[in-house]
Amino acid sequence: MANTILVGAQWGDEGKGKIIDFLTEKADIVVRSQGGNNAGHTVIVNGVKYVLHLIPSGILRPGKQCVIGNGVVIDPVAVAGEISGLRKQKIKVTKENLLISDCAHLVLPYHRSLDVQRETGKGKNKIGTTKRGIGPAYGDKAARVGLRMSDLMQPELFREKLAARFEENNALLEALGAEPLDYHQTLADYLAAAKALRPFVTNTVVFLHEALESRKEILFEGAQGTFLDIDHGTYPFVTSSNTTAGGACTGSGVPPHRMDKVLGVVKAYTTRVGEGPFPTENDALGDMLHGMGREFGATTGRARRCGWFDAVSTRYAGILNGIDEMAVTNLDGLDSLDSIRICTHYKLGSKLLSHPPGDVLQLARCKPVYIEMPGWKTSTENARTFSALPKNARAYLKKLAELSGAKLTIASVGPGREQTIVL
């Protein structure tokens, strides 16, 4: 499989967890390199549903090593709870299959409170964050006042640093009209989490370079999607980290020349959670998918906004990420439709655009230009080879790959591992 970066090529929620789980059969190590517990991967194995927020999906396969890299922001209490929950589901989690970077930054209670205050204060201009404190934690990292896992592993140092940060942030919260937080309770909670996490914390950069020298094959697991990238997404309606392929390098300490390929994951249609422009949004399609019990967020439970496949944005994602191969998920979600639309261009005033504008106000004014393809009106969920798919479904997948400029290598027709077609 070589060293592979897996990225979402839309607005996240592309079904990356299922594709990652499928690919980990041939990988030795799975690395998470950015984001926090605002992301979520849902994986179904033998009919059992697992929802993962910080721990890489490779944890569900025996013999695989998982790494939470330096680019991730970690809520220690949440990740300790996630480990406990997996163990209750009979999943082995030890230092033999999970490592956490000592350089990863911490998400603290004041980050969550600030997230809530800032988001609610925006009113109709809200971004649509999960209010998990991810943005404020990355903000502290950039301002060089953040606390890291290495601090948490040193109780006296952590106690001193936390007290200083609490004083400043409680003053800020009170100025915003929020209640101050309890320092002593936070200290107790985080030191308890530190005790649980201590066996996992190490210099993961050294571990990964030793693995590379031993010719281990590494899968870099993306969270969120290309258009939530802090630099390249629909700013300000984005997350606070680099969700594109470059983030896998900076967030893990593995240099670019050690990466072999980039796999982009897309849905057979498009979804997004939160606010911001969404050119191909279609309420009727959303109603149909929600009525099927689909498209509800793994982390928040929020109904996702749904729309037709957007080849303009996925083409741009291919450029940004250097996507070599493409996986299409949720094809079965379109099984009942008579006809299916694909957006090939945007119309902005009198201009026909092949790539999305960088300015969010211009993007909001873009109108999709569609082609229409016939549906297949039959279930695809039992197909196990490309040739077993209906003719119109095969034509649709080929058109998506052609318009996106990437080689189609995987098609998914359901949440199970076995519902995966490799081309």
C-alpha cells in the first residue's frame, strides 16, 4: 500500500472512517495528524457500530499501531473516555497499539467556554462550530501560550502553567458575561486523565521515522475535509487546522518526500455541516437522505446539509492535495433516483468558472451549472465487483472520476467492510 495520505475532498463526512478501516488491512501504522474531537469517524465491523473521535480507525484491527500526532489538539479527559469506551466494546487499547505525541496541544475547559461565547455572540453570522474548544486551542497554540501533553505529564509544571492560564481566561470569560471556571476541579480531572494516558505518551516523530526505516507502511488518516482547511477552505466557515494533504506532514513530523500517494474520498453526492455557502445544496435530496436515516453527524448528531455532486470543488481539491486516486462512498444513497445531477461549473455573473473563487462572498453568489445522468433504480448494496453494478451506476462513477481528474480505485455501496468494491 506504501505511505498513503487519505483526505476528504469535500466538506468532511465523506465516509473516510469506513475507507480508512478498509485500507488498514494492508497498513502497519495509522496516524491522525490534525483536528480534535470535533471530528468523528463511524465504522461498522461485523454489524457493530464504533464512533471514533480522536483515536485512529486502525484501533479496530488487531496488530495495527495507531498514532495521534503532534498536529492534533487533545482533550485528555475525552480521549481517556474514548479509550475506556472502546475497552468496554472489547477493543484492545494499550501502548502496544496506541501512541500519543508529547507535543500535541491540550484542549482545556476555558477553550470550550470561549468557543461557546464567541459562537453564540456571532448571532446570524455564526460559523457552526461543534463548541468543543478546538478553535481556541489552536489559537493558543499559534499565540504560543498553549499547554501540551508534555506539560500534562509533569504534574507540578502543569499545575503552575494551568493556574496562570486560568487567571487570564477566567478574566476573559467574565468580561464576556460567562461564569468563571473551577481551577481545582479542572486540575483534578486533568491529572486523573494524565495518569490514564501516561503509558501512551511519547516522541511520536522518532517512532514514525524508525518505522519508515523499517519499511513499515503508514496510512495518514485525515479528519474533516478539504474545504474546511484553515487556509484553503471556505473561510471563515472552516475548522482551525490544515485538513489538506500538507497537514499530514506538519502534523506528524514525516517529511513530504516520504509520502507515496494521496487518496481523496468523496461521497457520490455532497454534504456539509455548519454554516457557509454550499452551491449545490438541494433540500429535496436532503429530505430523501434524512428520511433514509442517513446524513446525521457522528460527533454532533446534527442533520447534514445535502446537495448534488460538485465537480468544481472536487477538481480544486485534487489540485490542492495532489490526489492520485479517488474513493467514492455512499453510492447506494442514490439507488432510488430517476435522474442524478452533477455540477460541472459555476456561473458567477456572466463568468463560467471551472474552479471555486477563494472569496466566500463570491462563492455564495455562484450558481451551479449541471449535467444530468440517468439513475439506475435498483439496489447496489450487494454488488461486490464493478461489473456487478448497474450500467448507469458504472457510468455515473466514471463521470465523477473524469470530471474530478483522479483515478477511481474504490467504490462503497454500504457501511460494512464487505460492501467495498476495489477497481
